[in-house]
Amino acid sequence: MSTQSDVIEACKAEDIELVRLLHSGYAGMVRGRTKDADDIEDVLEGGTNMAKVVQGFTPFNTPTEGGRFGASGEIRLIPDPDTFQKLPYAESTAVMLCDKLTVDGKRWDADPRTVLGDFIDDLEYTPMTAYESEYFLVEETEDGYEPFDTTQCYTADGMQSAHEIILDTIRALKAQGMNLDVYYSEGGFGQQELVIDPGTGLQAPDNHVLYRQTAKAIAAEHGVKASFLPKPFQNDFGSGCHMNVSLWDGDRNAFYDSEGGGSYDITDTCRHFIGGLLEHAKGLVALTAPSVISYKRLQPHSWSGAFTAWGYDNREGFVRVPSTQWEDPESTARIELKAADNTANPYLSLLGILAAGKDGIDREIEPGEPVDGDPGALTQQERDRRDIERLPETLGEALEELESDEVLVEKLGETLVEGYVAEKRTEWNNSKSTVSEWDIETYGPQF
């Protein structure tokens, strides 16, 4: 664990000239400010200022319509010294992730990282999380962006095609303390899945912020773009960011049933956690799949988890219980939430999952029987019998579900939820009034 003095010394010893102070607002985009490394001691003590309105900036680079944070008001970005890393892709530059404090020095209840940190501090368990991220390598052409290659799903040809880019990406991640768990070429043309080792507490979402920035920077060095869009191409696979979570009590995995001896043996704690996720799924998805385009990916029969079902290694369920690894079953016992993507603020998606899961544990919510097969292939009568529902089909529907979920609102805090919903509703309203290529191509020839 780094201290303030460790950071000051590292800046001197490693010839750091600039330090990027990064944070993530409601839109999920990574923003920040850069300070001179010569001033790092003062920055660690007092942070740097940020206008409150930036918290709710939309992807359109505009403030939230009618948001509570307008032209007046500031907070302080306070860097966490434990996140200090020298950036391997930016000369003489380091980075730190930041909490947000009010000008009175109080923790800001509108900031996802700050609220998540407080929630974890009060949690009975320590969360272990891995963000299982997919993205496309794309090239810009005269006709727009095209896939980097046309290799097939999971092929060795696909790994070889992107080898130099991926090798440099893995090296850059390792230089920042993020080790490779697994890599392969995914289902879409040019699609990659590169997963780093899980992390505990805030470390996991912090690493995911740095992971995305690294993948984009290294791709750019190779003349291509790393696209984390959930659905960058109409007729190709979507890209998710599956959330793999377990809860630990010291060195004991609270999800692992050591008496079971099978590949899918989970504890009552894990079952109840799943029950909480299913109970709050329709509001939770507003946090894990939080953009208009998320719902183009979140479709039945697409392995994205479009129904409130769970199952053992069932990739069509909202929650999947993966089989454990033979050599270390306890460390690999976990749940995987499928309906998540990379447009999410990683602090908010984890906060929502933990809040919903904790409610399940506290109330001992049973998840019902696991589903073996595609819930979308069941009849509506069978889904009704098993209490399986379709998740919201638009961002607008998901936001309404989140606002009406009293448990999630209480656990996340009204300030955070109100600001988040206002920003996301701005995105949704903008999309409803925007004329798309589909509108023109579909209706143009007819009228």
C-alpha cells in the first residue's frame, strides 16, 4: 500500500513530470485534471478543484438538463495514493484515481467511488471482483469504422492477427500491476476478450478504469481504435463486461460450500445474494447497462442475460454460477452477472450489485430453481410460473425501475440516484429526438 511519502519519492526517483488525477462521472466516461509533479505534495494534501457540474456531464459534452449541479459550486478531487502508477504509454507521466470531497472536507455523497468506498467499509464481507471485458479493435476507413480483421470466434488465427497489439497491451497492464488472467479472440470480427486478475474492494473498479485507458492507448499506438461500445456493429456480436463477484470473510469465500465437493456447490449466502440480484434486476440494470445502446445488445438469445433467471453455467441467465476450477475451487467460486457492459461507471455497477446482493442476504431471498436452458425459449406461461421476467428493453424503462426501487435508492443514497438518473434521462431524451440511419433507410424509400 502506497503512502503520500511513497508517491512523492516515486515522482522524484522515476523522473515523473506530470500526474493525471482521474475520476468517473455518471456518464461512465473517464475525466480528470493534470498537475505538475513538483506540486504533488500539495495535491496529496488538498487535492485540486473541480466544478460540480462536471459530475453530470453527458457523453455529448454538455451538462445534465435540469440537473442539481449547475454553474455554481465546486468540490475537491482528492487522489488516493494507493492507486499511484507510472503510465507506460505516456512519457514521464503518472496517474492516480480520486475521491471527491466537499469544500468543507466532507465525503461527497454524489460521487460513485466515494459512496462505494463507504459502502464496502460498512460491509460484513470483502468483495472480490473481476470485470470480464470485451472490446473490438476497429480501423477507420472512408466508409466509417470497420473490424480490425475477419477471423472467426476463438480461433488461433484471431489471436495471431492481433498478437502485437495484445502483447503490448498485456505488457502495459503488467507494468501497472495488472496481471493477465486469460485472453482470446472473441465471437465478433476483431473482437477481443482480455481479462485481468480480480481485485478486492476499490482495487477492482480502479483497475478497470486504468485497464480501459490502457487498451485504448495501446491500440492507438498501433493505428487502430479499441471500441468498448456494447453494440458497435448491427450484424455482429455485442460487447459485454460481465461482473464476476464473490464475498470473502477473511480468507474464507462466503460463496463456497466446502462440504459439497461438486463443481457448482454454493452456500446459502451465495443463493441469497443471487436472490437479491434477481429481486432488484430491473432497477439494477440501469446501473450495469446504462446507455441507450446497451439495450441493442441486451436481447434474448444473445448470451447477454435478458431475463431475470439464473443457472449453473447458463449464459442466457441474468446471473450465471460458473463451475469452479479443480485446482482451487474456493478461490474460483463466484457469481457472474451477464447484463453489464463497458458504458457503465465501474464504481456504480459494483455498488448496485453489492447493494442488491446484500439485501438478498439480509432478507434471505431465495432465487428460485435454476434454469437449465434459454429462458427466452420458455413459453410465457412457464416464465410466469417461475417468476421469470424480461428485463427493461430501453434505458428509459430501466431508469423508471431504478427510481421505484426503494432498497437501491436507500442504499445508494438519494443524492447519488437523483443526479445519476437526471444525467441518464438526458441521454435517453436526446436519443428519442434524434433521427437515426435506420429511420432514414427504413422509411425513406416508402414515403
